[in-house]
Amino acid sequence: MGACEKGAVMELSLAARTVAEYKVLEIGGEVDVYTAPKLRERLIEMVNAGDRHIVVDLGRVDFLDSTGLGVLVGAHRRLKARDGTLGLVCPHERLLKVFRITGLDKVFDIHASVEDATRGGAARAARTGS
């Protein structure tokens, strides 16, 4: 199996639900070069369907590489261009460290739980321009 062994067998699960004015996308598994296109496609579908305030729940993500980070940055830009917001739920230190090292903790609104992310802060910030 070689280089594909680890990433190719890991399935990425995506489940969306609505909480107040937010669309929450729960991700499970590994977000890497093999699975990131599936995540990118789902986020683009959500934006094209009119979702403007999206929260990506990374609580069940085991691994996130630079390809996955790129997908999240792209979604953030797409939403920002449409006066929307992309918040992240990242309760695990191992993933938070990736965002800190890359400086993306200053780009994304990162929350400890879906409840924190959907309290109105991200959408309110978009409306007020802060």
C-alpha cells in the first residue's frame, strides 16, 4: 500500500445540522490530502446553498494537515466575501497547536464547543464589522 496506506483507508465523515442562524458541519476522521477535496466540496455546496454563518466542528478530527488548513482558509475567504463567517470548534490541544503555530488562530474564531460558537458572536461580528 505504501504512502497511501494511512490516508486512503481513513474515511472522512461530514454531518451538517442547523443551530439558530448557524449551519454546523461536524467532521470526523482525518482531514488530509486524500480527504480534503470532500470537505472542500461540502463547504462550497453549503456556501452556494446560501449558508452564511458556518461553524466547523473539529471535535472528532484525528488529524489535520496543511491541505485541510487550506480548505478551511478558502472557505473562510469565500464566506467573508459574502459577508459571512466561518467559526471553528476545536476542543483538542493537539489541533489548537497547529492553528497557533501557523498563526491561523488569529484568522479564525476558535471556540471550545458548538454552544460557544453559536451564541451569536460570529454572526454579530460580521454584522458590526468587528
